[in-house]
Amino acid sequence: MPELSERQKTLLLLIIRDYIDSAQPVGSKRLVEHYHLDISPATIRNEMAALTDMGYLRQPHTSAGRVPSEEGYRYFVSEMMGDAELPRNVQQTISHQFYQARADVDQWMTLAASILAHQSQGASVVTAPHAEQFRYKHVELISTQGRQVLMVLVMVGGEVSQQILTLAEPVTQERLSQTAARLNGLLAGLVVDAIEALPVRPDALDQDIRLLIQQDMRRSAGRVSGEMYTDGLTNVLSEPEFAESDEARRALKLFEERSTLQDLLIRSTVNSNVGGLQVLIGGESGWEELRQCSMVIARYGVPGLATGTLGVLGPMRMSYARTIPTVRFVAGLLSDLVNDTIAGE
């Protein structure tokens, strides 16, 4: 895109801020009067025409004013915002809300979705943290009847699976407990690849249980959590761009189709690091339903252990200066919570 002069940058910034606040096309007269500019309306009109030619503004056919284009918003986010942060008092309020909550993942996710929606005045989505690679914590083997044994497998992070095993011959509870204790000492903290690489033990029961543990861990790793929390969709539907429009119905449909929304989140963050932030403006998402929307998305969690995704959807006219630091700050808080509760184990 062409380089902007300082005056063009100032005018573009004012037009974007004004349009975000008013949802009305911005004209030269309003810029002069509202912002007390020491420039003539004619000069401003010339600069607005130049910004339109460069692709940063567009002119709705029903108005003499201008509105930002996708390229204009992108320039604002990439070149003008810098590392915007939430005010200190807002950070303290949000932190207090999280640390007042119980140490419960469901409550954290619900709270995160609520805070994101409230602070951004957009629609929020948060996925629960899921293990990227399960680590063994401990196993319990409980004799039930005859040759049947209940195996309870617990992974670091709290993932639990249970299954009934039918052994080749009856085994006493004492031997089952000894086998479980031996495996717990041998396998603690290991991922499934490391368990599979261990030498084969001569004890047939040990080896059989180890194989079942490996199979169970593989199955668990293949189940990515579909738990998803949303809030604030009415914020988006009340915006002028979406009131009684097809765009509103498309956005609503996307939020109702959880698998589609999850696919969008996965595709948007697959190459991003934990803490990394993606801003998808208009058509950049690749989803026709979101042509008039923008999304701010981030990954949170502990790399290699457990991660999730959170984000905010709003009109292209969303307040990026408020939404981006909110998403970044809440992602950081959730990463700390995951680290303290899961990695701490």
C-alpha cells in the first residue's frame, strides 16, 4: 500500500475513531468542527479523496462522507495502535474477578466469556483448555469380580478414564495394587511415546496393563475437547450494521454451529504461539458469513501441555483499541491459571 503523509495518517485515524463511535459516514465538515482542525474543508476533502484512491477509505453510494475500508482498519491495527494496554484499574478488576472464582475450569471459562463480551461489547467465544500431549499421573486397579478389573487412569491435568478389563486369570487385589504402585513409580510424568520406548518387563501383568494404558492415552489424545463457551451475541446483533440484516443472521448461524466455529478457531490459530494474537478483518477470515465482521483471537495455556483459544467477534467497526488489549490480557490470565493448576501438578 502507498505510504501516507503525516496529515493523511492523522485524518485516517480521526475518521476511523469517529466511525467506530458513530457508525455514520464521516465528512470533511464534521472533522473540522468536531476535532477543531486547522485545515480547510476543501483540503480535507482532497486528502480523503486521496485516501479513497489508495484503498484506505470508501464512499457509500448514499453519502458524501467516507468510511474506513478493510485496508484502512488493517493499517490502523498494524501501524497506529502500538502495544495498547488496558487501563490499570480495569486490569485489577478483571484479575480480582478471576482470583475470586473457584478453582474450576468451567467457572473460569464462563467468566472469561462474560468479561470479554462486556469489555469489548462484542460476542465472545472461549474453548476449554485441552491437553496437547497427555502425561501419565497414576493408575488404580480394582478387582471387581472373577477375572474383571476396573482400571482408573488419571493424567496430569485431571483427565480421567475408566474401563473394565477382563484378565486371562483371576488376580488378587494385593497383586493388582502392587502392579499399580510399580507402574506409578515407573511411568509418572511420561508421555505415551516415552512409555512405549521403555524396555519390556518380564512380568506379564505389568506388560498387559502398560499396553492398555498406552492405548487409553492414545485414544484420549485424539479427543480434542469440544467444550465451548460463548457470550454477548446480542451485543453484535444490536449494532446498526446488523440490525434486521442478512449479516446478523449469518453471524448468528455461525455461533449456533459450534463445529464450524471451532473449525474457524483452529484454522486461525494453528500456526500461532501461545500468547500470539490474530486479528481477522472482514474477508480475511475466509468465511462468507463474516464478511462484515472482524475477530480478535488468541491462544492461551502452557505449550506442550494444555492450550485453549479465546476470541471476540464484532462488526468491522469494532473498537480494536479496547478489544485487542482485552483479549491479550484475559489470555494471559488464563495461561497463568492453567500453569498454576495443571503444570503445577
